[in-house]
Amino acid sequence: MTTTLSKPSEVGVAQSPRPGRSGAAPRRRSSVVSRQKRAGWWMIAPALVQSVVFITVPTIAAILLAFTDYSFSGAPNFIGGANFVELFGDIRFRTALVNTVLYVLVVVPVSMAIALAVAIALNQKIRALGAFRTAYYIPVVTATVAVGTVWLWIFNSGSGLANGVLALFGLSPVGWLTDPNHALSSLMVVGIWQGLGAKMIIYLAALQGVSPQLVEAANLDGANRWQVFRFVTWPSLGPAQFFVLITSIVGTFQVFDLVYVTTKGGPGLATNVLVFDVYNNAFGSLRLGYASAETVIMMILIGGFIILGRRLQGANTHD
Amino acid sequence: MKRSTTLGVVGTALAVAVVLSACTSTGGAKEGAKSVDPAKATGTIRVLTPAYPASNEGKAAFQAVVDGFNKTYPHVKVEPDFATYATLNEKISTSIASGAGYDVLVTGVGWVQPFAAKNVFEDLGNHGVTKKTLGEKSTPALIPASTYKDKIYAWPLTADARAIGFRKSAFIKAGLDPKNPPTTFKGIKAAAEKLTERDAAGNITRPGFDFNTSPGNYRQAFVQLLAADGKDLYVNGKQNFDNKQGVETLNWMKSMINHVQPFGQQNAALKPMTYTNDAPMGFVGGSIDCSEAGVGQANCDDLGFFLLNNTREVEMVGGNLASVGANSKNKDLAWAFIKSMSSDAALEAMAKLNNQIPATANAADSAIVKSNALSKFVAKNLGRAIYEGGATNWLEVRTDFNSSVDDVLLGKRDAAEVLGELATKSR
Amino acid sequence: MTSPSTAVQAIPGAIVPTRRRKKRVTIGRVALYLVLTVGAFLMIAPFLWMILTAFKSELEVARFTWLPAVWRWDNFVGAMQTAPFLQYFRNSLVIAVGETAVTLAICTMAGYVLSSIPIRGGKFLLNYFITLLMVPFQIILVPLFLIVKSVPLFGGNDIFGQGGTGWLNSWWGLIVPLAAAPIFTFLARQFYVSLPSELADAARMDGVGEFGIFWRIMTPLVKPALITIAVFQIEAAWNGFLWPLMITTTDDLRPLQLGLAIFSQNPASIQWPYLMAGTALATLPMVLLFVFAQKQFVEGMANVGLKG
């Protein structure tokens, strides 16, 4: 967290709020600006108050607890960085860290790319558009408890659909969720499937902002599809890209429901991911202090990934 | 930025207050036992229970208990909080942290020692409960599961027993004697090998022995098998698994996995595969629904049951247990309510809702037990009960057990090494 | 957003055309339909399987069958009669509408300020909201519970928030803490940021107040954004489980997902057909909502020509 806060510019806030470009005299303009600012504070105040009371304060409490041994018995004792030292020797945590990073590295780019492709396809004038959009969105609206279970059945090693399909091609069955070498990849597939719809919607809404005149103009000029995409569509998706990237990184880093319903982190530690481990430490082992320390490390990591993601996404989408 | 620093300071102060309130609230004032006329007693008791589903049926069963209780205590209000085992710890931990504790807490076997050690449960000795009185009314088998440092902290309500089931027809077909099923590690393995069916490529098409376990849950099978090899998981709160029997048990499990059943194989309903004849032998629960809505009478008639007996005969037992909250302001009322919960009629209803059997000394007489052969079998053998847990940090060690046992079964780590590591964690 | 104009420069001689391209059946178009159809099928296959399962018997689920031997419509009736589901539906509706109203009011304002008003520390505030996204809910559960229990002057609490139950077991506690999530402030900001500032400047010259600019000029231009936010928020509220479970104890307040947990966490055994039937019914309103909402995306935002 500290990383993000100390380097705000790199997180790419970028476009500074634009000053009015009216040609008014400087004095009048400055009074306009100060009135604007006052109104601004009033308008942002409810969101600030709500977030401070219900998120920031509990988060600070959790960060403080990270330096204690609080485990729901008696008072929390201050133990300095002992939790952090213990974490780095904790095989569960180390495995969760690796698994989560792998999960993020695969799911984020793949699901973003597919979501964008689907959104562009569904932004055209085609038949049954509503039906297609709904189909791609359905995984988002169905509660994970139910779809997680359905995927359990699909991946069932004995009678599941996935092995049924393999059998059609004469392939031998795979322990999709029971083989430690495949379990995480199987969850990645479900993660991509589940997250696609929400990203697609953002892209779809943003694509509406792409000026059709520009596209037509480019077409007239003989630009091919790729050039239209590269020089017209892509640049105007900047703000949407920024949003989708950050929420995807955060969302995949915090993957929990899916693991909770399907594998519970197993087999062994093959699908143990950070939030699941945090949850286990907090409510399974009842070590809230330890779980808080784990969360602090996780948040620093997410911050790092966001910065990295922004760098990779390139300069033209810095908004 | 001034504004945000101010916010930060205020936030920190608030957070400190939160943490402080968390500390002070766990103390709890101890009050002397006052005997109040039940008819005049007033107050509200909050009951946390995962033992009744939050369905209309479950709520009605709970209301019946409340109605019975209100006959004696007409002015006491009972506020149920229907939780599930999946979210029980979240409920308990927030109640501890906020000081808004429950008066009655229903938990499971394995929860008692950790929460007794955290001062969440009250010593039932304050209400006159001794091992003797517990043993007379409830099943003696669950006394160890209710005990911490020689004191009783929970009253057993229902028992969730596990046995081994087998298909008589499959045994006959494989030339095995259904009247005399194998019960030792060696015998079971030999029989399972005979019963396993494979396709031409060597893939197991029908497992010879069903562990009825998803990945990450082989711990329970291990505890049960270890006990059958003569060792309880914990003795007097000390680990008792880092030994020859522990290694032997774990290695036996490893020799079965991917040999007579693929690792983590379960049917789609996550129910014992023997019930539907998808496996000829394996772990089963303590109750079976033989009606057409369940597995059907034909399946039931083909099932036989036995207990593991490598060096001693044991039956794994879990269940629901009731405790009085250590912070309760109405401990006597709470205890009175637990007595209402554990009436024969109430336990019968609870057992039915949980697919369990009443944890009473006369369990064998209850209608739910008589309703199916499996319950009859496990009720008869309640005296051989062993349970999972016993350490104050069991809830913590349990998580490590889950993944470590997997690692051994999948051949990634050595059994002795893993057990040694778990023993260290068990303190 | 200055990029579109650079794009124009990148394509020399851009002229706004009037002619539409003729649509023809090409190989590319067939391929597009094919890929989209296969993809759509993959997306809804688990959902279809869920509905098929809803019609099966317990035994059919255990043994794996493609189609139910008998289509058990009474599974839906049975599932809904297991608990007061009508009430759960109503409660979920109240929570969803409440959270969405709060979110739309608070987050759009905040998002607009973050995108368009040069307040001091604006960058910092945006990063603040982004940082909040990183906090996993599970870890703030316990402190949040304490805060909600300590809301002063509610539920028998004194002015210092002691003595009573605060917002526990109340609509306030269900709605307020989870409404206006930072993700929606962030999303709103990303949509406002793509609007040209000239519009606001012009309105300002005409003497429109700041709130008026936000409310009457800018917000109508981001209608798809508002619908997106509403769809996301309603869906999040509709599927909320852990928080309602923690702070409610009565059926008067408990939402749908807690009702469905009766099937998935039943102590006796998981009731698969009922779980799937109940989930299908619970999902239906969300699917319908989306079917209607998605039409709005077509109508376009920030209409044509604004930034050309």
C-alpha cells in the first residue's frame, strides 16, 4: 500500500483535472476555480466519509493488528514484526504467494484480451446481439456457490463433462482438480470464464464513446481493420483500459469464492491462494493478527503489480 | 494534503479504540449463581446454533424447544442465530471481539478444547455437571470430546458416526465372504485389490475402496485409521500421532491411493459411492435414507457395515455439542435452555435434521436410529467412539494436516517427516 | 482525451463520410458468427447444466445423468417452500435498491469531482480510492463489525456507541457499509474523464452552478456508465452473502443467498437439486435485468460527434 501512496504519479492518475480553458480574465477565473473547488469538496465528501468510516478505519485496525498476536483470546500483545518474520518461513504463505502471482499473470491478460475481442465483436451490427451479450454476461450474475459446484461436476474425474470430452478423442482422463499439476490451471479457466462478462460490459460501454465518424473516416482512407483498431479504437479506450486493468489485478489477486467452493486450496497446497490463506488464518486458525500481517504484504504486492501493469499497458492509455 | 493527514490521525485513533474495546470485552464478569424462581426469571438468551438448518423445518424444530423451555421460563426470550459450520468461526470470533457474546453456543467435536482454552466456554461444573452425570445421561463415548483439562465444557447433543460400508453382492461376486468382511489394513487392502475394476489401459473404472474424500480432507480418514491402529490422535492434549503407527497408517493410505481409488475421487453428489453401488466398499456416514427419495430400499438391502479394527475396533464420532458462553449474563438460564435442547424429543428432531443419532445413553431406543440399518449399527457401537481433535490449537493444526496428508498421499513428501512437522506444530 | 484527434492526424485526409458500408455475407462474417456462437455456448453451458440439474432427483445427481428421467418441476416448488423465500426475495430487493441508490448518488458525484474538478490532492484521492480496492473484505470483517455495532444513538447505543447493538440487525447496517464501494467511484471517474471539458466550460460561462453542470450537463452524457454501475451494484448486492450473514439473525432482514445456503450447507446432506433450482430462480431476475439494461448500451453514450 505504501508503495502506491508514495508514488502516486506512477499509478497513472495522470490527466490532471483540467482547468477551464475559457478566455476569462485571470482574477475572475481564479474565483471561478475556487468556487469550483468548494463545490468539488462538497460533492466528494459523502464518498470520503463513507469510505473512511467503513473501509479505511477497519483497514487501519487490521494493519495495527498485523503487529500483534491477536487470536480472539485476551488482549492483543504488540509483537513487532514477528508475524512478518514467521510469514516468510511459512510454507503455506509462500505457496499461496506463488500460486496467486501465477494466477494473476495468466488470468488478467488472457481475460482482458478475450473480453476486448468479444466486446468489439458484439459492438457491431449483428443479429441476436442482445442474446449474445446476455450469454457472455451470465457467468457474472450467477452466484459462485452454484457455478463453482457446476464446475466441480464438469471437472469430476470419474463422470465429469471435461473427461467425457477427452474420451471422445480417445484421451485418458485427467484429474482436473485432483491432480496438483492441473488444479491451478483448471481454476484459471474458471476464473477467466467468470470474469469475462464484467470486463466485456466495461469495454462495450466505452466502445460507445468511440466516434463512428472517425472509424468511417479511417475506413474511407483505406485503413484496414487492424489500423482502425490500432489508431482509432484503442486510443479511445484508455480510461476503460485503466479501470479494467486495475480491477482485474485486484479482483484476481483476491480470488476467494471460487477456491472456497471448489478445491479449498488443495490438493496439498496446489491451489492455496492468498485471500484463501488469509481467511484460513483468520477464521480457521483464529489468528487474526497473523492474517492481518499477511494482508499487509498482499496489499503491497497488489500495489506493485498495478504499477507494473500500468507500465506494460503503455503510455497512450495513461488515463 | 492537510486534510488527509487529519483523517489519518482520526482513523488511527478510532482503530486503536476498536482494538482496545476488543481487549476489554473478552474479560467478562463472573457472577455468582443466583437461584431465581423460573416463573419470574426474565431476560434474553442468544443461541448460536449450526445444528438446525435455517429452513422452515429447522426453525420449527428449534421453536418446539423454545416452547418447551418457555413452559418453565415464560418470561425469558430466546433469540436464535442459525449459523452453519462453514461460517461458525466467523460468528464466534466477531462475537468475542465485540463483546456481544452468545449465551448458548452449539459447536462441533474439535471446537471444545480450543474455545475452552480461549475462555469462550464456561466450565459446566458450575452447573453441577461431572463426568459421572454426563456419562449417565449422555453417551459416555463423547466425554473426552467435551473435556478440557479434566473439566466438562460441553454437553453432547447428537453424534455423527462413521463406519465402513460394503456391497454384499460385490463381495459375493469377487469371492469374498459378506458375513465376514475384512477389518484390518492388510485384509481391506487385499479385498480392495480384488474388487477394483480397470479398463484395458489400466485406468480404474470402479474403485475397490472409496475414501469418500475430496482433496484436502484425507485427514479424517487418517484419524479414523490411526485410531484403529491403536492410537488416539491426542492424549491429554498431547500429540499421539508422530509414532510408528502414524507412519504405518499414512503409508497404508498412500498404498491405497491411485492403486484402488484415484486420489480425491467422489461422485457428483459428494456422497459415499457405496450407497449407489459405484464402489463395493468404503467409508460411509452414520445414517442412510432408504426411501425412494433417498437411495432406495434395494440399495440399502445390499449394504453391510463393519468397523475398522487393525489392532482395536473403533468408530469415528463427531457431532453437535452445546456450551454456555463464558461472557453470558444469564448463565443459569443458558444452562436451563441446554437442558431443554437435550430432551429426548428435541434430540430426536435434531438428529433427524442432521442425519445423525442422538448422543444419549439410550440412543439405540430412538426412532431415528431404528429407522435404518446403518444408524442401528453405529448406535450399537457408540461405546467404541473415537474423535478428532483434543489439542487447544486443533483448529489451526487441522489446516496443516489437510495439506500435508495430501502431500504424502501424492508421493511428494515422506510420511515420517510430515508427521514430525505436524507434531512440532501441535506443541 | 486528446487521443482521437491524434488518431485523425494519423490517417491523413480524414473526412466525415455519409455512406454506409454495404453488408455482405462474407467468410469473415460467417466465422464471426461461428466463433461467437461457440463462445456463447461455452459461457452458458455451466448455467444450462445447473438448470438441468434443478429438474433431477438426488439419485440422478449422484450417478450422473445427462437428462432427468422425469422433469421434476416440483423441485422448484419444494426449494421455495423450504424457507420463506418470498421474504428473502423482498429483502434482497430492498438491499439491492438501497445500495444502488446510495451508490449512484455518492459515487457519481465523487467520480465527477475526481475527473473534472481541480481540487487539491485530487491525484492523491484517486489513488486513495484505488488503494481501498486492494483491501480484502475478509480481513476487515471483524473491525467493521465492531464499527457497525458501535454506531452512536442507534439500536440502544449511547452517544459513544456503547451499550446497544448499533446497526446490527438493521437495514442501515445491511445497506450503508457496503454501498458506494470505491470501485464504483473509480468506474464513474473513468467515464466522466472521457467527456470533453469544453462542455462544462461553456456551461460555466453561461452561469450554470457546479452541481448543475454535474447533474444536468455531464451526467446525462454518461448514461451507459450509470447503467453499468447500477447493473454491477445490483448484482453485487443480490449475491451478497458474508456480510448479511454476520449482522442479521432474523428472516425479516436476511437476503436470498442466505436462504440458498440452507441447501449448500445443510447439516444433513447437500440438497443439490434444490440448490440448483433455487439458484436458477434467484438468477432469473438478474438475467432479465441485464437483458433490459444491455439495450441501453446500444443507444450510445456521449453521443456522436462530441469529440470529433
